[in-house]
Amino acid sequence: MKKHTSLKKLLALSCTAAFALSLAACSSGGEAPGESTAVNTSSAESGGGQTTYKVAVVKQMDHASLDEIAAAITARLDEIAAEEGVTIEYEVQSGQNDPTTLRQIGDQAIVDGVDAIIPIATTAAQVMTVCAEETQTPVIYAAISDPATAQLTGIDYVTGTSDALDTGLIMDMMLAQDPEIQKVGLLYSLSEPNSTTPIADAKAYLDEKGIAYTEATGNTNDEVVAAAASLIAEGVDAVFTPTDNIVMAAELAIYQDFIDAGIPHYTGADSFVRNGAFATCGVNYTDLGAETADLAYQAITQGMDDMEDVYQVAGGVITVNTETASALGIDYSVFDGMGQVVEVQTTVE
């Protein structure tokens, strides 16, 4: 099919571009590429004779948001097994942000005869879609901000949950907190499809408001640190980052610099905020993971004919880091009328 061919070409290009990224990810202290992070068999108490399903859960990389989603998926699979009286065998693996490693994981899952693959984040979903093309194994992705841009729509055996960002609301939060903002920094990775649409939306919003902005990008941890430093040097009043996995993985290395410079960092996911950023408005990733697991079980047991291309998970949860707010001298009560406010503190993971 033409769509699959286009996706294969996209992945072939990304494999080469991401090779350097994989080296950086492998040295970050996480598991070795492709190493299993969890293996479990969930079943009802009644013993043998049950139907058994095998599921591969594949994280694009290791960081707080993707780890939270994986934990929620497996917890819900455990619950489903008990509720339905079936056995669900699952394995969680991380591709360490390397398309080649992800391809190896996906190919092995197909060889193992899994009943479904649950990839978490965009590159993982794209690779698993290619791996499952011949067998039409159900692929139920989690947390894809822009499935259409990622070429994950219109494929019979692919569906999943989207954490599409309400960029306008985050920009509204930024201006509500500081109506005198003159310049905004846009910090993101050029290798993250998740960032394309929200960054374009942020530019359009700021252009309409007559607010200047400057962009800084990075594709490795060190590059993100340098990009953040450049925004500080530019004297921006606030920084916005969408649901960007590369920047998220570097958040612990940059949040204190933004605090020291008096710059609030608004982001696309609560994992950033738990790692020191100031605030976000987005989805609850535990809820998203549970919903993804439900969809996977539906796909396995009922087929995918009646399933939608994408399931948008409701957002509207404003998460604020109270330690960062205090260090910046910000009164975040201005957000009270804009959504449900959740207070967190910095967790070094």
C-alpha cells in the first residue's frame, strides 16, 4: 500500500539520522538497547485451561512520561486478566530512541507470535507499524500527539491513543501569568514529530498577539542544554516546549538554569513539571495508559473493524511544580479558573 511505502521511506531516513542519538541514549544509564524492563504473566486464579494472549509493550525510550504510561498499561492488563479470566503475557522493552533497535524488538515480537503490540511514542509506533505490516498484527499505540503527521492513520491494523496538545491553552496560561511577556523561547527537537504541529501553533498564536519568539533546538542531551543556554542568553521571558521526548529526557539538566534566570518553562506533559519545569496543561498519562490497554484487549478479542483511527484522551489537567513556582516567585492561583490544578514537586529520577 502507498501509505505503508511512504512510512517505510520515512523510517529508512530516520534510522540513519537517529544513529547518533542511539549512542547518546545508550550511555544515559538506562537499560541496554532492547533489554526487557518487565516480563510478566497475568492470569486469573483458577489455573490452567485459560485463553492466553501475548502482548509486546515497546517504549521509544526511557523517561518519566513513557515509564508512567508503560506502568499504567501493564497494571491495566493485569486487571483485565483477572476480570476476564484469561492469561495475558506481556513484556516491556525500550528501544533507547534508536530505530534500528526498535526494529529488532518489533521483528522479534512478530516472530514470537504476539497478539498485539503496544508502542509508546511516535517513532516506536512508526517502526512497529512497519514490522506488523505482513502479519497485520494489531498495533495499538500510546501517546501520539499527531498521528496524521506521523502517517499512522488510515491503516487497518493500527489505532491508539493521542495526547494531542492544546497549545493555545498553554499560551493562554503563559499570558495570564505574565501579561507583559515580550519574547518567548521555543525549545524542541527537530527529530520529534510530536513537536511539529504544536510549535507551528505556538508561532501562529504569538504572531497573532504580536509577541516575539526565538527558536532553539537540540537532538541530544548536550544539544538541548546548549539550546536552553542560548534562550537564556537571548533574554526570553518564558519558554515553551511541546510533548518532546528529547527535551523531556534532558529536563533535569536544564530546569535549574531556567529557574536561576527567572524564566518559567511551560511544557507539554506533566513529566517535565515533575522534573523541574514550571507548568503544563495536558492529559493524565496513567489514564491514557489504562485506556490504551483496554483498546488493545478489544483489538485482540473483537478485531479492529469497528475501531476508530485515533482515540483522543481528554486533557485539561494543569500541573504546577510548587517548588519551581516558589523559586520563581510566581503566584499560580491565576490558573485556578483555567482547569483542574494539580500540584507536584521536583522528582529526580
